Amino acid sequence: MQKELLEEIEKLPDVSEDAANAFKSEMGRMVEKVNRIMSQRPDIRLLTGDAPFSLMFDNHKNHALFMSNVFSLNMPTLLVDTIPWVYHAYHSHGFSYSYFPAHIQSWRIVIPESLYEDNAAAMLGVYEWIASRHETFIELSKNIALKPAVSGGPHPETRDDFLCALLEGNREKSLAIARRFAASPSELSTFYVHIIQPAMYEIGNLWEKGEINSAREHLASAIVNRIMAVQYVEQIQTAEKARGTAVVTAAANEFHELGATMVANSLELDGWDVHYLGANTPGEELIGFIAQTAPDILAISSSLPLNLIYIRDVIREIRAWPPEKQPKIMVGGLSFTNHPDLAEKLGADGYAPDAPGAIELARTWQKEA
């Protein structure tokens, strides 16, 4: 089924750079129009169930950001992975499947009202295709492959205990498990990959299925962040730094930073002098920081395909510098999991699937320098 969709996508009209830029510049106003159209529908409560309007408005904003990435990167293949996930996640939170074509129809109204005809034409072709494949997206959403769950893999008992502690919101128990499992710096990488990562994947799965709410998901993330901060103080900050300098950050508009934190800590343990900037680093400020610090490596993380153009714009700016001033650039995060070719398309030097992969790539570049 996905193969058929990909074949159809190849036949869709290309969206020009001018049209993509027009969409990006107008998307805030277009989101407001879509919000108004949808909220005024007499059947809106049948479409959204008991979900608050704020959740619907978040979807409209995220949809605009995502489509801006699709158009700017000229990568309609992203639609095949992302739309079924959106159907799955929002239907699990009470939205009717009928909400999705109603939402798309709102964009089909707003786009020609907001953009010049030439800019709107190709985009409308994409939206018409999305609308025509509604039933297919429903079927794909019902069989969507969630991120790897907790079952299977090494250390199952520790992993299950850690997951239960996170779901309970028990910071003390979670920290005790972390200290017991990763009593030395050499054990932290295993703890990240085999305990934290699959546990947080399962937390995300439970949210997507509507079995926990956003507050519970955020609490789990906050506990993990605090645990990694404690581990940093206790085990990492005294690591010898001799390999070079790295800047690690999440992309602009990217608030999922656990993966970036794991990479920053792992690189520091491996002997890199790391400047970790955290979540949502604005592009212009990141570029200024890179220019001032002149690192050997820049690592940027993105978990959602809403923020890829921010990464592209940063890389474009750096690529305009003299070669000797450019750091090696690696990208990672869930945005790239099914599309590792995105790294090259964005202009990065490489892709790291996880923290150990980031260490391996960084060491390779160091040897080549």
C-alpha cells in the first residue's frame, strides 16, 4: 500500500521555491483562517469528540509547519509516513476519522484565497491527492508500526522497572534504578540505549494510543532529564577532554531534547569538549555561536518533520563560509529514522541514528582531519 502511495506521489506536480516561500510567509494567517472555519462548523464536536479546541488548533499549526517542510524541501514522500501517524494519534485522542478530510478541505479553501494562483496551483494538487487517499490513510493508521516497544532486547527487568517508575511519576525510584544500573561512566551509554530510549519510546506509544495524557508524558520526560542531569554532575563533567570541540543542540522549534542530551553526554564521556545548547535554539543565534566558538563538530537533532527547514537554513548559512571555518555537521533524531537520505538533502556531512552512532561518526571525522 505504501509503495502504491509513493508511486502516486512521484507524479504530483512540483511546488516551486517561490510557492514554498509564499506558503511559509502566509502560513500563520492561513492557520488562523483554518481555525475559524473549523471551529464554526456545526458538526465540530462530532469531528473532535471531547478533545479541547486547543488540541485541534495545535494540529492545524503543526500541519502548516509540516507542509511548509514538505514544500520547501520538495519531499512529498514525507506525507506517506506522517499522515497515517497523525490519523492514528488524533483518532486515539477522540477525533473522528471524518475530521481529517474536513480539515484538508479547509486548506483547499484557504490556500487559493491567500496565495497567488500560480503559487497555489501545485499545492492544491497535493491537497487534492491527500483528500483522495483518505480511506487508505485510515487503513495505514490502524496498522501503524509504533516505535520499538519495551518488550525484547537486553536488560528486560531493569527496563520494565524503569518504565513503571516513570509511569508512576516516581523520581526517587527512577533515579535509584539509574544509579544501580549505571554506577560508572562506562555504563551510561548502555543505560541510554537499552533502558531510557526504549522506555521513552513506550511512553510515546502509550500517548499515541490515548492510554496516557500529555501531562503524564511530560512528567516522564522531565524525570529522565533530571536523572541525566544528576548523572552528568556525578559522572560526566570530570571526563578528560582531548578529542576536540562539539556543539550539540535541538533544532529551532524542537522541544524534544532527550536524544540531543544523550548525544552531548556521550560525546563528552568520549573525550569531546561539548557545548550543549538544549532545545529550540534559534537558527541565527546558533550560527552566531558557531562562528564564535569554531567547533570541530555541530550535531543537530530533530524528532518531528516540522523543523527540518530550520536545520537546512542553518546548514546553508554555514556552507557559505570558507571551508576551513566550517565544522563537520551531523544530524539525528526520529525525523531521520525512515529517511536517512535527508541528511544529504539538508547538506549535512552525516547521520547518526543514536548516541553510539554519534560517537562512531565523530571518531571517524577526527581520524580524517
